Amino acid sequence: MKSFNHKSFFLKKIKPYLFFFALFFVVSTITSCQGKKKGKEGSQEEIKKELDFAVVSNQWNQLFIKKEGWFGGDGIFGIPMDGKEFVPATDSTITLFTFGDTMIGHHNGDTLLKKDFKMINNSVGVLKGRHPIVKKIKFHWIKDENGEAMELFKPNTPNSKPKDYYWLGDGFVNAEGDDNLYIFAYPVQEKDTTGIGGFNFQQIGVNLLMIPKGSKPPYLNHKQLETPFFNAETQTSFGSAIFVNTKTAGAPHPDGYIYSYAVSNQKELKGLLVARVSSEDFITFDKWRFWNGSNWVEDMKNATYIADDVSNEMSVSPLSNGKIILTYQDKTMSSDVVVQIGESLVGPFNEKQLVYQTSEFKRHKDYFTYNAKAYPHLSSPNTLLISYNVNSFNFWTDILNHPNLYRPRFLEWVIKE
């Protein structure tokens, strides 16, 4: 397989977090001093007494430890293909896992040779059943005429350029609309920064992949739609999380709307925005409405933060008592996996609660963790299945000695409502 441009890949992997690097180093300092961190319920030690911390899920972790073919990826989201977002999975449930940058190749479990792998920009995995059984998941990507691995989805819209590529956001099956599978896709474009420094790429929009009902990988019949739900100045980007508030999805208080969440950067503060649209009108973009703190309005620029310091990828899920829980990595890149419980899909939300502290960075100074999220339909009763990603600032050295470094890690957290 072809070798990589190490610098290019490293820059690509940190691209979604360019605006948050300064915050990350601050957060690293803060999280090393746990006793100083205060919340509504008191110190972290007090929180720990009230809440059981999440525990590592070895079974789910094992599902993504592989030596051949797909052996790493980030950007993971889990989409139930029957549209039952919040209904416990059964043995017949099909879950589509989507990934951003993905490692394809082979290794012996201990070392990896540069010639034996390739990075592609996106891939998927298809799991049958409710349990993480290795033989029941299959990963998919495309091969070119030379047998080289290629990403499943490549930008192909009126404004696309040949070298553009996609990272994937959240998705859902519109079971009460047109039955299509929709996945948010972020087109990324190379950018010439010669002479001015900085990074050599940029996100240029928010697109939607529309995949007809019954389609199978590699989804050759899919369509791509450009959306107006991106703002380059504030890096507002919808599709960070989706809440399907319908009866079919199993929502506790269904109203027929699809709620889409965005991370945005305004006035040096990173926060969470929310929009909604009826399931029937999901791709009628002028019918989307944005929450301004008291009403649903037409202009995205008037949307107001409902939470702060969330991660670029996250989840919004219902609790059995009808309340809403946000799950994310505090400030995108940190050791803290946190949740916030709210009264509704637009809040208000309680102070964040620490449910797990990742330890990878303690074992290796270059490792970092990011983008935690939950999987309601794959969770056990009264438990939330949560994942987070692991990466390294010295990726190309560390991956050769730890081939399974770059994969999601899974946790299970017992919910105390």
C-alpha cells in the first residue's frame, strides 16, 4: 500500500479541533487538579460519592480490536437501521456504525509497518444484533482498480472540487418521513497557507448523504445535498448530534420533529445550538427553525447556546423519566467524559456531571481523548453505553508500536436519575 504524508495526516486528524487547542491545554491543567473543579453538586469527590463512575466495557472494546482490514477509525456514530433510536436493540437489529478517517491494512498485533496500511477518509461497519459479537460485524469501504482502499463517500455536489473529502457526522433513518437514511457529511478542502503559516485545510460546508431505504454498502445509489447549515466565520456546523423525536424512534414525548444540534464558536465561547424540522420536511431546508432561547425562529444566526464547552461530536438521549441527557467530552479534547441532564430538548440543563476520566494521556504524554457520545439503543437497562476516541500528537510513531491505538473505547455507566 502507499505510504502517507505524516504531516498531512496529523494536521487532518486535529482539524475539527483547531479552534480548541488552546482550551485543551488549559483543560489538561484543570483536570489534573480534580479537587478544584466545582459543579452544582459540589466538588468532583462529592460527585463521585453520589454517582458510580462508568466502567470499561471489554466486550464492546473487543469488537473494534482487529488485525486485518479495518483496524482503526474515529468519528464513530451508531445508527439503528429500523429507526428505533431509543428502543432496546434485539437480535435482529442492524446498527450502522459510521467512521471518519479510517485505517485499512494488516498487522501482527504488536507492530505495524508503514507499507502495510492506508488511511481513507470514511468507512462504515454493520453489526447485526444487540451484542458486540465479533463475527456479527462487517466493515465496508471501496477498492479501486488496483485493489487500493478508498473511502465510501466522496464529495460530489455542484460546489465540490476533485480533492475534497468527507468526514461524517451523526445520522438517522427517517422512518416517519421518506424512510431514507440520512448522514451529515462535512466537506473538507485543502487550503494554501504558504507564507502565512497555519493549517492546510478547512471545512467548507455541511452536506447530507441521502441513502435510499434498503441500500447496502457501498451505497452507490446515494445522493448528496448541500445545506445552508454551516457558518465559516463561527464554524457553526450542524449534525454534531441528532434527536429523532418521533413515536417510531421510541421518544418519550414525540412531537414528530427531528432535532439537529450544532457546535458553534461565538465571542470566544464554544457552545451548542439546536434546530428542528418535521420528519416530512427534513430536506426542505427553509422549513428548519432555530431555538433563540424562547422561540423557534427562521434565521440560524439568531440561534442561542443551550450548553457550553461540548464536544464536536456528542449525543442527545432520553432518560426513562422523560428528561434529556447530553453526553460529551468536556471541551472536545480532555480526560473528562461528562453528562448534563435537562428538562427538555432545549434545556435548561443542570451542571455537567463527571462520569469517567480517561487515562490514556497518563500512560503516554502524546495521547489525547475526544468526542464522547452515547448509544441508547445498544445500552443495557438503566445503563448508558458510551464511547470516546483516542489519538496521538505523535501519531505516526505511536501507531507503529501500538497498531490498535486509533479506535473507539467503550464505557458503561449506570444511570442514577
